[in-house]
Amino acid sequence: MPELSPCLATRWEAVGPREAGFLAEPLPALGDAEGAGVPPGLPPVVDAHVHLFDAGLSAAIWRWFERYGWPIRYKLRALDVVDFLLARGVEHVVALHYAHKPGIAEAMNQHMAELCRARPRVTGLATVYPGEPDARGILERGFDAGLAGVKLHCHVQGLAPDAAEMHDVYAVCQERDLPLVMHAGREPRSPGYRVDPHTLCDVARVERVLVDHPRLRLCIPHLGADEFDAYAELLERHDHLWLDTTMVMAGYFPVTDRYDIVARRPERMLYGTDFPFLPYAWDRELRRLAHALGPEALEAVLGASAKALYTIG
């Protein structure tokens, strides 16, 4: 278990994470020092898990995190998010967003496409609320505008990975040969969600998706938290599966650091941060990975794997 602040340690001694979930109660900010830039000597860095929303949605997400998650350290608007990371030496950003209800994805995708045109070092993904009217058309138009994949969030959207509403999304991703990033791990479990992720999400459901859609290129964030070993095994069975490291390698949640999983298949591991929705320094996870992984693994995890998945030149 990573070193925890006293209040975190006390809470997790009383209630185990398996029973309560990572967000049974809001977590604290860490107040740790941040670096001025990417540490010298590292290979090119792609942050493959950055969130860009318009001002209204950002404010709503900040409120949710303040109530159910943790204090957000970087309350930045979309272009400021990008400029912050690029100014500190991040070479490229993969930008994600998700529609929490029907009827908003089209405008969200237009906003994302405009951001990508304004900042060419951003690769933006589309979103859709699965099952909404013209879901396929919403994604097709997003792709035609230059978006390079799709982001879904099972917890927020209230749908299991193998729900019928998901199949159009999987089909159009296969047809266009564009990747899907889907938060389908069981954690973080929180009373702030209208569903229980522990009953909605599990690795067996994700494997059914991979079997039913064998050409789907799928990335599961957060190393599939909290079913880490099961997702590591799934990587060995499915060549079109990727994982990202986001937040679970930062020593914040009460889980054992899984550098063994990251180092085992670095060519299918992506570094990501969840920036700007962080309770700690922007480079915390980057510095920890830099100290734990060898040069070849670092080159893959910090940039090369993301460049291959998203065809970033």
C-alpha cells in the first residue's frame, strides 16, 4: 500500500476499499510540490488522459468532485489546460470528454474539434450518449470533423460495457478503425453515481465486448481499477486491448503500486493524468513512473504507445 495521509490511512483501516469503494467519502488534497516541467532526460511525453470540457460543464464537474471526490487543484478552462501542460514540456495531449445525458454530445464534439484546430498538438476524441437518437450519426460527424476516437464512461452514463446500447458505438469504431477509451473498471465507486459500478462493470463484461468486436481497439483507463490482475491477463489474450496508468500509479488511492503490470506490456500501456481534475501535483505520477521503469519501458509508456494507438506523427 502506498504511503497515505493520516486521514486517508485512518479511513481505510476502518473500511476496506473492496467493501466501500475508493470514494465512499470525499478524499483530501495532498498539497505536494509540483515540478516546473517534465524532468530532464525523459523521452517525449504524451499525456493520453486529459479532460477538456466547456466552461459550463467544467463548473458542474468541479462541483461534483468537491462534493463526492476531492478538491480540484487546477481549475483551468480548456485552452488553459492544454497550454499549462505544453508549457511544461508535455509534447502532445489526448483530450477526452463524456456526455452524461442525451442531446449534448453533438455540441460537445463540435467544441472539441474547435479546440483541436486551435491547438494542433491536441488529439481530441468524440463522445456520445449510447442509445440516444442518431448516436451513430453523431459519432460519424465527429470523426469527419477530425476527432480521432471515442470516450465513454460507464459510471457516469449508467451503462454496462456489454449493454445493447453500446453496440452501435463499437460498430462505428471498428468501421472507422478508431480507438475507444472506456472507463469500465469497477472503481472509483461512489455514492455520487446513480449506479453501483461494482455491479455494472467487471472484466468479464469487457472481455465479452472484445470477443464480440474483435477489431475494436479498446483502451481501459486506470489499469482497470480495481481488477488489476484480471486486466493484466486480458492483455495477454486480446491484442486490441490497451490500459492507461491514470491516477492509480500516483500513490493517492489505497492500492499497491502495480509497476509489474506496466512493465510487463509497456507497448500497450499509456501514461495519463486526469488533468486538470487532480488533487495533487500535475507531474506526481510522471515522476513516480520515471523512477520505477527502465528506459525502454518509459519510452513506450510515456509516449510511443499513445502515438501508435492514435497515429500521432
